[in-house]
Amino acid sequence: MLNRGKHDIYNIVCSLTSIMLKKDATKIDLNIDNNEEYMRIRIVANIKDLKKESIDKLREFLEKDEDYDIPLLLYEGLYDDIEEENIYLIASLIDKSYVNYDGENIEIILVKEKNGLTEVE
């Protein structure tokens, strides 16, 4: 059985992977750093032709400092699709995010503090 922290990592990785595959990623690289101070997930995916608006919306959702009640939002039908649900889930589990897109590759770094420390390189 996974403890809470490892279960959060599992949920984030599954959600990110689902989003990347839905966007037709041709290659996905994943790195997880889970130490005593923080949990850091870095995913880089080769996805061409993402719109700037999509990247900006992703950043906006990930940077919201809110706790989302996922079951309530699902019940109320507030999601457009599974991708939006996954982004809300991720946002509810992290403390800090970084998103970069160069026209071919999207890089997403997500950090969850453990002892009050947040680092994004």
C-alpha cells in the first residue's frame, strides 16, 4: 500500500501522462525526485503545435492556490473533459509549478513541499 506522498506522486504522474498522450506526444521523459524536503516531478514531452493560449491556461490552472474538491466538481459537471479534471487534480496536489514550451517540447516541473522548502531548478 502506498503512503499519501507516494499516492500523490502516482496520481500526478498518471494525470500528466494521460494529458500528454491525449495531446499526441511522440516521446515522454519523466524524472521524479522524492526526498525528505520535497517531491519534484519533471516531465518533458514532444508535442508539436500547442497553442500559446493552451500553455497559458495550463500555467494559470497549475498556479491557482486553491484546494479543489474533485468529487464535487465531477458531480456538478464543471469539467469540459478528462484533461481539465486531471489539471485540477494536479493543482490540488502541488505547491509550485513551472511550464515551458519551445514549439516542440513542453517541460513541466511540479513541486510539493514536505518541510517548508520549495525548489524548482
